Amino acid sequence: MLDKIIGILKEKSWKTIALHFVLMILIVGILIVIFFFVYLPSTTRHGETITVPNLEGMSLLEMDDFLKKRHLNYEVADSNYFEKYPALSILKQYPLPGAYVKEDRKIYLTVNKNNPELTIMPNLIDGSLKNAELILQNAGLKRGKITYKPDLASNAVLEQWYEGEKIEPGAKIAMGSEIDMIVGDGLGQRVFSVPRFIGLPMDEADFSIKASGLNTGSVIIKVIDDEKMLELIELARELEIDTATIIQSGHVFQQRPELGSDIRLGQQVDLWVVSLDEEDSLRVVENWANKSYEELPSGDAYEE
């Protein structure tokens, strides 16, 4: 029988070729089965695997012993900072929990940093509150306390503060920090009559302007000649104020808008101030620059 098969194989016919082809496929198939189901398992995992544990939230120190007991290794592949997580705690891992791996497999970790990274304080001034929140988010910062005050610009950021102090754009600040903002509430549409600031010392006039919910605009120091002095004396009589107050150095003798005209909260008031001569002008400017009284916000500020 064997001799007959060998004889058939030696024959050069299409039946012989077909039989050769079938035998080759059969041999290759047997080799593939042996390789994947016998040889490969015996030389890699020996049929044994380890389930990857959940490491997220675990500290790096305790995790080291935890993995050694399970015959696994690790490598810190990345780090980030989140305020709500403890320092050096595990944020992410790969392979994920529940995956099957062989012994001594390396687990790649993302760890929470000890300290946050620094970022650059953006400029929020004159932008909308909504836009400011997006800018803060992109910079890795948080929106803090919002304080509204009367101003024509509704929901426009007027000032930016950090830990009780104004912070300038470009300053370095820790990511995750809270930025407080003073924002206009649009209530500047309310109209009222301009108070009298004429006759007041320059610093008192500035104080009164802010206390009225207004802003001090331009301050012009002007030398008063004899002709102008007579005009001011007549003006003092019309306003029924002490003449000495309107012609005294450093006192306001003119304002714009004028007394009694309509004005809105948050608008500016320009002041003209008496000076007796050029030397006196320098002294008045110096006193204005070094004013030491406590400034009030423009109008009654209130928190959100």
C-alpha cells in the first residue's frame, strides 16, 4: 500500500500535484497549531497571568511595596498638578485596572506633583466677565470673588486682584490660583445732578467725587492772574461760599461737568485747581501726587 502511494507521488500528473499541495497545507496547519497553542504559551507566560490592580489615588510610596508583592514593576511616565489630590498620589495608570499581564510587566504611571507649575497672569481689564473666565481657564487659573460697582460698562472687568492685592498682567502666579475681579454692573445709567466740588481742596474734591460714585478725570493746575481772581471772587458770591476757599492755592475753582448738570454713575469729573505762580504749581502737583488719604471705590461696591 505504501509502495503504491509512493508510486503515485512519483507520477507527474495533475493528481500528484494536487496531493502534494494538500499535504503541504496539512503540515503547515499542524505547525501553526503547535506554535501558538503549545510552544508559545510554554515559553512566555507558562499559561499564567496577573490581573493589574487599581493604583489610582494610592501614594507613590505605598504603591512601590504593593506592586513588588505582586511581581510587577512601574515607571513614572508623566506628572501633573491637581489641588484636590495629595502630592505624589497616582492620577492615571496604564495598563488599566483589570487588564491581564505577565509577571514583571511594567505599569506606567501619572503622578500628582508636589507643587503647582507657574503661569503668566493674563490681562482681563476692559474685557467681559465671560471672556475673563475663559482666559483664566486657559491659563490654568480659577475665578475668585466677583465684586460689582457702579460703572457704565456692564459686566466689564475693571480691576484684577490676587490675595488682596492688584495683580498686573505678565506677573508669574501658581496655576490653580483664584483671581478676584471688580466688575461694572451697568448701573451707571442712573442720572443725578453734579454736586459742587468748587471751593474744596484738591484732595477733598477727589474724595468727594469717588464717594459720589464718580471718577476723577483730568486735574489742571492753573496760575491765577488778577483778572481771573476777580472773576473767582464774584463766583464765590454766586455760590454763597467763602471767598477765601475759591482763591486759595490747591483749591478747586472750576469743574466739568458744571454744578447742577446731569451726570451718570461712573462718569468722570475734570477739575481746575488754583496756583499762585509757577513755583506754587510745582508744590500743588507734588501735594496731589503724594495725597495720603484713603481712597474710596467709585460708588458702593458690593460682592456677587
